Amino acid sequence: MLNIINDIVDISRIESGHIDITLKELNINEQLDYIYTFFKPQVEAKWMKLILPESLPAEKASTVTDREKLLAVLANLVKNAIKYSNEGTIELGCKILETQGQAFLQFYVRDTGIGIPKDRQNVIFERFMHADIEDIEARQGAGLGLTISKAYVEMLGGEIWVDSEEGKGSTFYFTIPYKKDHQNADKEKTDESGIIVQDKEISLKILIVEDDELSSKLMARFLNEVGKEILLAFNGKEAIDICRKHPDIDLIMMDVKMPGMDGEEATRQIRQFNKDVVIIAQTAKALIGDKQSMLDAGCNDYIAKPINKDHLHALIVKYFGD
């Protein structure tokens, strides 16, 4: 019951935007060893085996991220693997991936448990949702661990997904940006706000739609390095009016929850006369349902509050870096 209460409190903090990200340099191998040592007795108590393959090379094992959030995600995934497995093995590990010039750490937790039906794999990250399974004991809990994990991973600038076959087991994957040190890559520079700017110059006309003045100013500071001109709107109606007057806007950072006309309705109306502008939704609710509703309204992408500067940078490079 205490675990359920703690999960509900965490969800409340996530949705209200009261979760802080504390980035520090840490050793990934040490974090994996910690999780392995902590959960090994629980796994062996079920006559199963917990496996931790070869670690990352020592010279590549350090990165900059939020240790508390990383350990929380790994712990949630391992706990799920233990809950839904009664025999066989549970394996966790990590490797370094590079895609489109960016490096990521890809973690995984693999089990030989009961698996997840294909038609339920797209909802298991939602609040209070379980896969439809017959094992009543395994279904105990509020179904919040994966929701919290998804929110934390997105705050850290990564993604989480599952590959599962019913009756054969599941593998949960998630990524976070791989940063070797606080100075980051050799050919990158960092402005005072912390956004990394590649050698290629990006110069955009940006509209920030945000009802909170402090948040609006902070976002403007984050985007100052890539914004040749930054416009501000404090509600959906203002955003529509500005977009009609400035059809050359490149990027809209659209807050979702605003008084009067919200971001979802504003996005729908903007899409009626401007199909090309890139619209990125920003909201405190880092949950699947909110993300999908904004994508359905016409947003190109989604970023969770509190804004992770590396994730924001990655989105800008994604849409304007070519």
C-alpha cells in the first residue's frame, strides 16, 4: 500500500510539473551493479537467475544524467520482470548507440515470463493499466510503475518501449542521451542557457505559447541561440492571431493547459491555415494520452515539462538540422 501511495504522489508531482531534474556525472556500470546486487536475492528467492552481462568499457562508462530517475526506471522494470516471471532468467544491461550523429545509452531488462498480449502493449504505459492476464497475484498494484518510468525517461530526453511475445517473455528498452562529460562533445559549444549548438547554424522565427510568464521567459532563454526572432502569446487565441499575421513562423512551442482556448484547440485552428509550421506541444503531463491527443490535433512532436534542454535541442535538430 505504501508503494502504491508513493507512486500516486509521484504521478501527481509529474503532472503538476514539480519534478526537478538533477544532472550529475555518474558511472553507468556502478548503477547497473547496484540494481543487480539489490534485486539478486529477490530473483533467486523465486529460483530464477539474474544476469548482468559484460559492463561498458571503463573509459566509456561515465555519462551525465539524473541518477535518481535512472535508478527508478531500472528498478521499476526489474520489479515488473520479477512479478511477471516464475521461472527462467532476468537480464539487464546497457550499450551505446549512435544515430543521426547523436549518441544514446540503450538499457534493457529482459525476462522469460508470461509476456504481454500484442493488443495490450500500446496501453501498458498508461495510468492504472495492466496487461490483461490471468495471473491475479501478478496483477496486484496500481499499474503506475511503467507510467512513471515513461515520464522519467522522457524528462531525461529518451524513449521507452517493449518487445514481447505472450508466453515467452518481454524485453523493455529505454534510451537516454549519452554525454561523456559536462563539456559534452568536441565540436559543440554551449550557450549560457545550456542548449548545445552544432557547427551548423540554425536561425528560426519562433512563437512561444505559454500562459505562465516566468515559464515563457525561461523558454525564450532556452531558445535564444537558435531564435532570430521570438514572439510570445499567452493563450490559444493570441497564438492564432499571431500566426495569421506572421505566416513565416518556423516553430511553435505550444503549451497545452491554458485558460480560455487550450493548446489542443489552438493547434487544430492553426492547422486549418498553416500546414507547414512545426508545432511542438509542451505540457506538465508526460503521459501517453496527452501526447496522443496533441499529435492528433496536429502537433509534430511533444516535450514534457520541466523542459529538458538536451531533449529540446534534439527536437530542434530533428526538424531543422538538415
